[in-house]
Amino acid sequence: MSDLQPTPSGARLIGCAGWSIHKDAAAAFPEEGSHLERYARVFPAVEINSSFYRPHKPETYARWADSVPDAFRFSVKLPKSITHEARLRDADELLDRFAQETGALGYKLGCVLVQLPPRGVFDEASAADFLPRLRMRFGCMLALEARHPTWFGDAATTLLEQHAVTRVIADPPAGQPGPHVPTTLATYIRLHGTPKIYYSSYPPEFLARVERQIEKRRAGGGDVWCIFDNTAAFAAVPNALDVLRGVAAGGAAA
């Protein structure tokens, strides 16, 4: 854990869920290198979703870390064996394995993402036991995307605040009964695609609102992750490029 370093405060960490580059977007990236190397010369961050489905060897994470610039950051999704099968209970062995694997990213591990199942009801005792166990293993940002209404109540909010876990801003906002209530200064935005989840490309007016939200949240002093997960029809990379260019050009001024 000693080699983990926090991302500089106020960083804009815009990217996609995965680093595949479709031929239609290839012109925006260098021609030479692996997909990850080319991707990381344009984007500052990526979300690894494959870790949710299967483990990766430490050597694989180390190779990925060596492929990207020093300032690049990875967000890695917690395995479903912890979130969906164990339901956050009795998961020490699984957490140890995940921490040992992802530790090979070193300081480039910027966030651990916890996505809970749609039917994952908030159980205060289980959550209060799990979150400090997660926190003790990871010195980086922790983000949690809940998809059941019970995770948006006062008790859950307090618990996330106590353990410095960032509540994800998701689109569409599954399970969220009202406006977003932040739990840390940091921000993690996950854009899955609307109206067709994972497929739909976002229109320019929506992306402009995202740009303004990034700048507003960044002005508060926290790091801002913005990850496009609408990858099924290759919309994520063009959408993320538009937002990256928009904030870089200063077009998202409040």
C-alpha cells in the first residue's frame, strides 16, 4: 500500500469503460502501439470492467501500468464474487486476492469501483462491516454505484461519508429516488447510455451539461472521474472525446 499515491486534487479523469478503439475513431489516436498505449496518449483515465467477471494476474496489471504515462489512472471494478455473490459478506479472502492483483498498478490505481446489483438492498450491518475492510486495503479513491432505492437513504449516506466512499452519479440513475446527494468532495460519473443503455450515443446538449458538471464539481476541490460505459455500439470513445475537448477548450465554463 505504501506506493499508492493520491491523484492530484481537482484532476479531470475522463475516459471510457475499456480502451478499445473502433476504426471510426482511430484518427483521433496515434497509429503506433497497443490499443492501451494509443488510448492513454489521448485520455487520462480508463475503467477496467473485465475485473468484475474474472481475475487478472498481477503481471497483467503491471504490464498495463507500464504501458501508460505517469499521470494516467486506472479505475478497477470490484469482482462480482464480492458484490453479487457474497453480497459484501465474509469477503476478506476475496478482497485480499483483489488487492494483491491490483496492487501491481501501484500509484496508477486511482479508484476502486463497487457496483451493486439492482436488487442489492442496503443492509446497514453488512455495509458497516464491509466498507472499512475495503478501505483498509485501498488507499485510493473508492466509488460505489448502488442501484436499489434503499442505498440512497440517510443511513447509507452517513455510512458512505464516514468511510470516504464516493456515491456514483449514474445515467440512467437506477434506483435513485431524487437528486444526487454527494458523500465526498470527489466525483465519479458513469454514463451508460440513454435511452438504450450501453448503446445510445449522447447528444451534444447532454455532453455540454456533463462538461459544466465536471467543472462545477472540480471547482469544489475534488477529483472528477467521468466514464462513458455506452460501449456496445462504439459510442463511448466519440462521446468521451467530445467532453475531453470541451473541458480542455474551456467551453464548459459555468
